[in-house]
Amino acid sequence: MALIRVDDTLPVLVSAYEAGHPPAVGDAVLAYGSPYGLEGTATVGIVSAFRPTYTRANYIQTDAPINPGNSGGPLVN
């Protein structure tokens, strides 16, 4: 068991959707992660398209290199 105290003055991250700025085709993006064990790596790309799915939310297609270790990491614009 642990007791954690959080300072309420920490900045809060707000997604682009919540801020009213949804991503668009052609937007520059960064994919963060640790591909192949290289910690703190960012790769650059653009939003190529949006792909609909029938089970969940739409997928964002990008040309940013995604490798084992940064797949599932944040994609930010």
C-alpha cells in the first residue's frame, strides 16, 4: 500500500479534441516512445488519413515511423 500526495498546481494535459482543435490531414505529428530500447525517442511525420472502423473510434494514419517500443505511445501534434 502507498500513500501518494499530488500537488494540485501541476499542469494538466488537455487533448486536442478537448481543446477544440481536432487533427487534420497534413498536420505535423510526433510519435514518442522507446523504439528498440532507445528511450525518449520522437519520430516526425504527418497525418495522412483517417480510417474508419466498425468496432471503435477511427484510426489516424500517419507516415511517422512506428516501431516496436513506440507503438501504443502518444502521437501528438
